[in-house]
Amino acid sequence: MAVPSAPAPRTHHGTDIDRLAVDTIRTLSMDAVEAAKSGHPGTPMALAPVAYTVWKDFLRYDPADPAWPNRDRFVLSCGHASMLLYSLIHLAGIRRAGAHGGAAIEPAVSLEQIKKFRQLDSVCAGHPEQHMTSGIETTTGPLGQGCGNSVGMAMAARWLASRYNTPGHTVFDYDTYVLCSDGDMMEGVTSEAASIAGHLRLANLCWIYDDNSITIEGETHLAFSEDVGMRFKGLGWRVEHVADANDTAAMKRALEQFKAEQDKPTLVIVKSVIGYGAPKKAGSHESHGAPLGPEEIKGAKEAYGWPVDAQFLVPPEVPEQFAKTMGVRGKTARQAWQQTVADQAGSHADTAADLASFLSGRLPTGWEQAIPCFPVDAKGLASRVSSGKVIQALSAAVPWFLGGSADLAPSTMTLVPGAGDFGPGSFAGRNFHFGIREHGMASACNGMALSGLRPYCATFFVFLDYLKPALRLSAIGNLGVIYVLTHDSIGLGEDGPTHQPIEQLASARAVPGLSVFRPADANEVSETYRVVIGRGDRPAVIVLSRQNLPTLDRAHYGSAAGVARGAYVLKDAGPQDAGTQPGIPDCILIGTGSEVQLCLEAAEKLAAEGVRARVVSMPCWDLFAEQDAAYQESVLPTAVTARVACEAACGFGWERWIGQRGRFVGMTSFGASGPAPALYKHFGITAEAIATAARQLLPAT
Ligand SMILES: Cc1ncc(C[n+]2csc(CCOP(=O)(O)OP(=O)(O)O)c2C)c(N)n1
Ligand SMILES: [Mg+2]
């Protein structure tokens, strides 16, 4: 497939310094990809004038303070073009955010780091990683996610403005810019996100679509023939066109239209030619995803009027140009903002105090006291119900703890009465309605978390798979998004196998850095939220039942505070001899969620036969795995190999805790449609089955 060869890559309407800056971005990208012997040079080369125009003329960003809360956000959704972003961060002189708000002095991306693009010790990873490098707003690479995240950032901007702006004091009014590609446009999550953004009329959001008609397999007409502009108009967006990515004046006009638009998000569709300027070998489109090779690089540099043998050349005028434009504008804006915040403290003390609390990054004092303690109740309540109560209580205590569901608030119990709906024109509400767009919801929540909020999002647990790619990025980026996932097993009953999660627990537990909780009763739910809210840098999945779970009498059982350690002894075996402390049990029964109750019943049956069974509640594997060996040994003594685990899910992974000898009582197939009690019986998930498994493991007497 031939990529059209292009004339010398001049920016139209630009000045010499503009051209120099654009060519510096291009040559840095080419050289870095060449040195790495991998990466995508073509897109950074083609988009250099577009990105330069955004940064030079529009982005409100102080390179000295990359964490300034009211900075404009720039998201590179086509993360494969990462060298574009690294070049910009370097040339704009963005500093590395100081630890704990300290002064930022070091460059976020030095030239040395660019020379080590894609190497193990470089901040210039293959794809941009937010937690690794200042100036990167979000981790991108999986196409579509940056678009999804940006909608959350724009939503957060609206919510923050509603809460913290007071007359004469605009504390939040940042815009979010996104560069995205054909792949982004093809991905479903982008459509979900664009649909939400159009509905919410997020006029503070601007996507710039690199319409270069090429993806990896070749020209886009192989698989993509829709009218993107018409689609976005239908979604309620303003659509602008720029006929040539090199036409910086046209780009500027389009972005001015975005700035003037008050009622809709904007899509700017920019035509570009990948690798623009690089002379092409006939029949090759290698610049798409591979280094250009020395000959092609030389040719390109020649066409730019660049010293052909120079590598990683940064003419000093270029950083100066960024400093004079974006740098000065950003610094002025940030200083004015600091004054605004100071002035607000004089006239609106309550808002100012609330703002200071939000900006501190700490939770408001007293948040822990808000968490309810549930009374003993044999009938009990579904953990989705106790979760709803905890969410409501926390919502009153932590203003920026907010969220919603993918059209399942009544089932997931996530609606907070009196907190208002977040919707077009009513951005102060704290009940978010994501519509039936699970993937878009989770991706937006990542953007909200990156904007300082503590978002939760909810759906049925089985639809974990619909949002998994965004969940994975919550984990990679250390984002404290809380996934409230209810209807956690065959216990949901009549809706049948399409709605009954089986392998979802194993799949979620396999994600590094993600804590998966399956609490056994209302007080374990409370303790789960205590752990999860208390730490903002890790996502959590909270898996909750549809059916009632008895609220255990903690006077007779281990304290629910044990949730913080992942697993704890809920009920120990009775003393070996009358009057002595409980010793090593004969067997251990481990359960999570609704099956903990079955383990307790099984232990009673065994006790009646003189078998000393310990019951362990294990709501969170990875927290338990983090405990020291002594604690782990105190809960699961090595000497006791007679172990039975019970969970109404597939047993994948349980051998980690029950060992080779252990038995698992659970699911080995998809579920079925029927009332929950009938299903538990049908699939053999009963106290008797647990007791039988335990008996089989004990030495014959
Ligand atoms: C979800 C996802 N699927 C597949 C890929 C692999 N991939 C990387 S770039 C690319 C296509 C690139 O085409 P386009 O999005 O048009 O970007 P361009 O090359 O034009 O910059 C693909 C399929 C990916 N990064 N993310
Ligand atoms: Mg493309």
C-alpha cells in the first residue's frame, strides 16, 4: 500500500520560528524512534503543527507547575504517537512535579530521557504513562481510552466549577484537548464517551481527529467508511474541518470556534498525511509503525532544511518560543488563579475552606466516623443494600466522593437521595447517570479520578467484562476508582446464566494493583469502604450480593475490622480440651461473601461430630497476600492442610490458599435460571457439601 509521498513539510501561514519548532518536534521524534529501533514516527511528524498550535496558542498550562488544578488538559489518545508528547513536554520545559507540592525544578523529560525512549530506565515509555512522567495527563495506548478519560476530565471540570466557583472567583474553568486517530474513532468506547459528552453539552471538551485515512493494515477504507463528522453532529457535537494539518492558521481558526462555542463539545477533523515530509519508498507504509531508517531520515531532514547528520538537535530558539508563548500565558494565568483563590477566602470563607480541603488531597476530618455500624440481624440485608447505606453516609462526609451507574442505580443502590442529578446545565449534582455505557463510564471515571475526585461507578458484576479495559488502566495508573458491582453470583437467581458471574472474580483478582473485595455481611461492607476510601491511589472492585446476608454477631465472631487484613479468623475451632485456648484446628473452611454463612453452618455440623473447624472470612485476597508471614500463619497455619474453600464462582486460583490437597466447593459451569436457593442446591453449594469435603480430608479415625 503506497502512502502518498509529500512535498517538503512547511507549515502554511507560520513564521520561521513556527517552522523551526514544528521541525524540531518532527526530528526529535524521528531520532528517538530510530534510536529505540521501535515506535511510530509518522504520526508525530504529521501532527507536529497541530499539537504545536494547541500548545503555543491555546493550552493554558504553566510548565513550572504541572499539577496546577485549573490547567488545561492535553490528552494524546493515540498513545502510539508518544514521541509527539515527549517532544512537546521537553520543548515546553515542563518540570517534574515536586513531591508533596514541593518546588518543581527537574525537567519532566530531559533530552537524555528522550535519547532513551522506550528503554527500561526512561520516563519516555513506549506509550505515555501518567504516573511515571509529569506533563502526561493520562496513560494511553489502548485506543479509545484517552477519549473516554477526557470526558471524565471535562465532567469533573464542570462539577468543580459548580462547587467551587463563586461570583467573581472562577476557580475552575479548564478545557480538555484531545488528539485522537482513526483507531480511536473506530473503538466503541469512543462512541460511548462521545455520546455522553454530547448529551451533557460539554463545551469545555475539544477532540482533534487526525483523519489520515491509514491504520496498520492499510487504508481505512478497508474497514471504515462512515461519515465521522455526520456521526458527531448526530451526537450533539460541533464539527470543524481543517483540510491540511500543516495549515496552522486554519487550525487556529477551528480552535477559536471551539473557544467560542458555549453549548457543545467540539470535534476538529484534520486531514493529514502520515509521516508528512518523509520521502517514501514506493509501495511502503513503514513509517506507520516502524523506524524510518537512516536513509529516509536523511531525506526528511534534507526536505526540512535540517542539518542531515544532526541528531536530537534542539535549536535554543525553540524552547524560548514555548516559554514566550505558552510559558508566559500559563504562568500569568496560574498567578491570577492564586490571587482568585486568596480573594475568595476573604469573601466566601466556607467555599474557600471546602476548596482548601479538596486541594489538600486529604479526606475531610471525621469521614471515618460517618461509616455506619450495622446491628446484629439474623435476616440481614443484601450487601448491595448495606453498600448503598455506606455510600450515602460517605457522600455526606466527603463532597468529592461521587458517582453513579450504567442505568442500574435502583439495583446497585448507588443513588444518593438529595444529592441532585449531574446533567446538562445542572453540574452541581452528585448522582451521575452514565447511561448503558459501562466502558465509557469506567473510562470517564478514570478521567474524574485524574481530576482529583473520588468516583464510584456501578453495574452488575457480570458486566465487569464490558468495562474491563478501563478497569485495567485504573490499576496501571494507580487511580482510586471504586467499582461497585452487584448481583455477584448465581445468588441473583432467576435472571439466569447470562447474568450470573462465574469467572469474573478470578479475572478481576488477576489484575495487579486492583483490590477485589467480596464482603460477607453489612459490617464487612462498612470496613471495605473504610479501607478503600482511606487510600486514594488504588482502584477497588467491591462485589456485592443481591440476596440478603445475615449481619453477624461480632460478639461471637472475629471483628469485621479484619477486612483490612484481607482475611481473618471469623470463628475459631473450640478448645482442644476444656478450658484451654483454641489450638491448631482440624480443618479450615474459607469463604467469601454469601458463602461465609455456609462455612459457618458447616463448621457447626462438624463441631457436632467432634471435628474442630476454623472458619476464615477472606474478603480480599491481595490484602491478605500483603500481610506479614506471621499474620498469614496465624490465619492459615501451614500445618493444617485440610482446607475447604467455598465460593459461588469458578475455583480458578483458589489452590493458592487451599493448596494441592484442598477442596473447592463452587461452580464448574455457567449457572442457570431459577430461584437462588434452588440453584445453590442444584449446583451443590451447600453447608453439607462443605462439611463432606472437610471430612474427606481428615485422617480416618
Ligand atoms: C484497543 C487497541 N487496539 C489495537 C491497538 C494496536 N494499534 C496501535 S496503533 C493502531 C492503529 C493505528 O491507526 P490510527 O489509529 O489511524 O493511528 P495512526 O497510525 O494513523 O496514527 C493499532 C491497531 C491499540 N493500540 N489499541
Ligand atoms: Mg490513522
